[in-house]
Amino acid sequence: MILMVETHLPAVIGSIAAWKLASSGLLGVAVKSFWTVGVLDKLAFALLLAAFFGAVVAFASRTDNSSSGGPFPSLAAGSTDEEKIALLLPRLFEDVLAGVDDEHQLTRHSIQWIKSMMAYNVQETDCKSCVVDVHGTLSDGTLSELEFARAAVLDWAIEFLRTFLRVAEDFVDDAETRTGKECWHRLKNVGKVAINDAFLLESFAFSILKTYFGRESCYARLVDLFLETTQQTELGKLLDLTTQPRNEALNLENFTMERYRSIAVYKNAFCTYYLPTAGAMILSGIEQREAYAAAKDICCKVGEYFQIQNDYSNCFGNPEVPSEVGTDIQDNKCTWLVVQANERASPEQRQILKDNYGAWDGKKVKRVKDVFRELNLKEAFDDYQNALFEEVWQEVLELTAMPKEVFEHMLKINDRVNVNQS
């Protein structure tokens, strides 16, 4: 647990002031004078002292997270880590709604809109225990109730930020579904309001940080981390959207491995892997720059590794499972598959890609997939992901800046991709 010395500052100041008054003799003079003044002056002096020392005690008690747990709720009702994390969500919803209502005095309709919007987009099962897991690993596998709650709150703050990015991305891409559910902007009476809702979700992530960590010494570092990650992810989305300029003929030369890696790292790796890892490191009190540099390097490679798996599954996933088959081909995305096809294709195959890639036509999508099969990209995929996995794993084994177990867990959270190539 990181003890926050600054939360005791008012009590320290009050104690020093009282000691100084007593040692200098001024307190004795004040006491003697107290009995020589009128009743109203005595009352005013007594009220002044009571107000001062009362404020000191109240402030110290209110901000002492190390002893009372501060604003962090008890999660004892949960029997598993997942249940404990899920218990936090209703409390966070209440905090967000109370904050906007108290500070901005919104109408009942506006409050109900925010409540419904959060309930639809932020689900109890969405939040992963990434910060909790890494924080626990960095703390030798044991977290106190308060430490667990702090990590779980940070996990949820990250999930609010990710939800903001997902809602905005779905609107920009005009996506129809997300994890088997209709996208928020597709619902009746939502439409373009979804963009403003995305911005609200982003602001709520920072509100959660302020509510629960605002008086802690780690607060500024957490805010900087969230701001940096948000910008990195949005830059990644810009790279993704502008690889092929809209309303222009397809240019296969834009599909390069260098650009693909940049998209995978900026759009996915920083937010999905580095943000929770670095957040847990901050909560654990890690200061060494080399530790953060090592974590960032490995997280970026892990992000690329899983993005490649996602790209392959998006194209060749099980058609009976809607969430496993995406529209990367139709959306003209710069994926690992099209990059590899562009490097390996014959002039005839490249022409097929030019004529068919990026079209919302089932027959054209099939032609593109046929080229991928002709180029044996399944075998190339297996070889590439295995080589990348071994590279990352070796880097983890040689790691000295922080515990290897952090990244061993990260690499084991997903099984090797299992797809249907029929």
C-alpha cells in the first residue's frame, strides 16, 4: 500500500501551530487575556479555536485513505475477483450521476439519458482485471482490501475510456454491431448524439480518477497516462482511417508492414496492454524509467501479436459466430493479411485485389479471400505469429527491470487463435 503523507498535512500544521503557541508563551498570554475580555469576545475566541481545530480533524479524517479506506467501498460481498470488480460498477454509476447532477444541475431527462447510455455501453462483464492482476503480481500476489479496491477502480476507469473509444469508432465506421449487440448510434433516437455520449464517457473516466485518486500523490501521473494513451489511440485510429484516402482508387502501395505495425501499436497496444500495466505500476509505486520503457516495448509487441490474430479471425473466423467474422475487407482496412498478400502476389493477383478489395459485395469479398488462400497465408500466419511469440517470450525471459510474471500472464490470457478456414 502506498501511504499518502500529504493527506495528513492539515493535522501536522495544526500540531506544529499548537506546539509553537505553547512553547513561545503566547498561548499562556492568550489564556490570561481570555479571562479579562467581555463575554462576546470570549465566545468569538472560543468559536475561532473550535472551528480551526475542527477543520483540521475533519479534513485529516476525510482524506486519510490509508486507515479508513477513504471513498473506496467495501467489496467483501464478492467471492471472486470478477464479482468484486463487478460490485463497483453501480457505485461508479451513482458517483458519475451525482457529480453531473450536483455540479451542473441537469434536467431529469438528461440524467436519465446518461444513466441509460452508461447501462447500455458499460457492462459488468466488460471490465477485465488487468490492473488488479498486475498490481497483485507486483505486490507478491497479495493485495489488501483497500489495494484491491483501488486497482479495481482504476480497471473501471480504463474501461470507461475504452468504451468512449469504441462508441466513437463505431460511429465513424458506421458499424452495425459490437460483440453481438447493436451499436449505440444505431438505436432509435440516438444517432449523432452518440458522438457527444462518447465524449461524456471520456470525461467520466477522468471524473472517476479525480473522485478516487484526486488527493493521492499518484493522481497527476495517472491523468498524464490516460491523456497520453487517449492521444496515442486516436492517432492510431487516424492512421487506420487514412491509409486509403476516401473516394479515391485503391492504392496497394499504402498497405505496408511499417504502417500496419504503427496502427496495431497506436490503435490497440497502448490502450489495451500498456495502459493497465503502467497504471498498476504507478499504484505499486514503481518509479524507474527503465521499468516503464521495458513494459512499453513488450506491451507493443504483445499488441501486434494479438492484432494479427484478430485480423486473421476477422477474415477466416467461424461464420456461425457473428462476433468472429468482421468486415475488414469491405472496410478497406490495412490488415496483416492484405499487407502480406501485397508483398507476395503476382501481377494478376494484385489486379484482383485492386478490383475487389474495399467493396461491399459478397462476390468481391470471396475473390479477395481466394487470393489469400492461393498465397497460403494460413501457413504464413502460423509461421509469423509463432516467430513473434517466441521473440516476445524470449524478451520476457531476459527481463530484469520488473517481474517476468506480469507478462507471462499477459501472453497466456488468450489461447492461440483457432479459426475455420473453410
